[in-house]
Amino acid sequence: MLDPAKPSVVEMPKVVCSGDKESPHPRVFLAITDQGFVDCPYCGQHFVLTKGNPSDAPH
Ligand SMILES: [Zn+2]
């Protein structure tokens, strides 16, 4: 089981999910909504689009 308390933070608004080693599922492509997140319909994994790129932050 994936831990719903630990969302996957991604940098692109499109993600692919195929579950995990213990509970794989068919590969699906998910588009993050305007709200900035999407949940996988198969495993419920929560994907969050990161706000900007930390490595680009001004020093
Ligand atoms: Zn999934």
C-alpha cells in the first residue's frame, strides 16, 4: 500500500502511475488539474505539482 500521507511531488503537470511493487496496476497517465494535484484512480496515490523549481530560487 502506498502511504496517502506522502504525496508524490512532481515538476510536470503530467504524471504516469503504475502502482508499486506490492500492488501494481496498468500504467495510466494522469494530468494534474488547475487545482495543482491529481489522484490516481487505481491506487489513490496523490500527485502534487510543485510550486516552481527550488533550484531556481534566488540566493
Ligand atoms: Zn496508481
